[in-house]
Amino acid sequence: LAKTTQPISMDSYEGQEVNITCSHNNIATNDYITWYQQFPSQGPRFIIQGYKTKVTNEVASLFIPADRKSSTLSLPRVSLSDTAVYYCLVALSYNTDKLIFGTGTRLQVFP
Amino acid sequence: EAQVTQNPRYLITVTGKKLTVTCSQNMNHEYMSWYRQDPGLGLRQIYYSMNVEVTDKGDVPEGYKVSRKEKRNFPLILESPSPNQTSLYFCASSVGFAGTEAFFGQGTRLTVV
């Protein structure tokens, strides 16, 4: 199973760019990398998904190197409302029936 | 508005009293699943369903049942709740396999005393 490893927590200040890196050394050829955001007592919310290189949407960018053993979620100019837990997930190619959430990265944004 | 709706949001019950948490999605998604979230343990999958009448166990299915008689609904049933099932529960749905974008409900906080 492709396990992911993320920093437990990160701190930032408003207006800064935040990069959260996820390690997934055992990623399989057909696996996608997906990031979710979760606020306290709310369900996770899909942020972005990618397979390789770079993906960008209105919320974030996802950078995936050629070996795909890691990925970086980039949040430009964070605000207080970006304080949340961020989860990196790898979709299992041979068992795509479940999402396996790790412990995530708790991002705290300060004024 | 695309959404996954869970009810109730909060529930306090006693040990052994059967309960059902409902989940409904309005996106015509085939895939639905249930998770529980506990401090320090993260989100763990309880059951999932790939389509109507197709369900399977996740990582922590003991003490739970599900059914999928209609595409939009995926209720979670606790036949005889116990205190160790006190948790925050989330229902999720997605258009295809689990790796596609999943939409989560707002959660049900269950306390079993």
C-alpha cells in the first residue's frame, strides 16, 4: 500500500506562500495524488489532484516531480481562513475502493 | 447545489439502542462511503458502496451495517451501539472510483453512553 508521510504541523503568516510536501515512495504507476482540506468538525474538502508535473487551480498548485515519490501542495498568499488540516492521499490503483487518510498536516496561519 | 447531506448532525444515545444515520447525495454518484474520525487516528473507512446493492467492508466495519437500495442514499446502521463507537462520522460520495474527487457530508457527532 502506498503510504504517505507529511509534516505534522506548519505555521505561517498571512500573505505568505505555504508549501506542504508529502512523501509517497511506494506510489504505483496508475496512482493519482490528491489533496484535501479539513476545517474542525467539517468534512474534508477536495483541493486538487494530479498525476505528474504541475497542476494549478484557483485555490492551489500541485507540484509532482518526475519520479512521483513526493508532491508539494502550494498555497499562495495564505489567509487566516486557510488554517486547517491538509491531507495528502494516493489513490490505490489495484484497490481503488477507499481513500486512505493519514494524519495530515495542521497548518496554522497567524495574522 | 451539489451536496451530501447527513442526518442527524448530533446524536446522543444509550448503549444497545439501535440507530441509523442517513446519508443522501444529489449528484447521481455511484460511489459512496462512510468514515469515522477519532483524535489521533484520523479518518478511517467503515464501509463503501460501488453502486446500488453493492457494498463492502472498509477498515473498521465491526459493529456497523450499511445498505444501498437507492443510488442517492447510503444509511449507516448501528444495531447495538457501544461507547467505543462514539465518534465523528462522515459520509462521502464520488462519481467514480475512490480516487476521484470525493464530496463529504457535514458530519454526524455521535455519543454513546
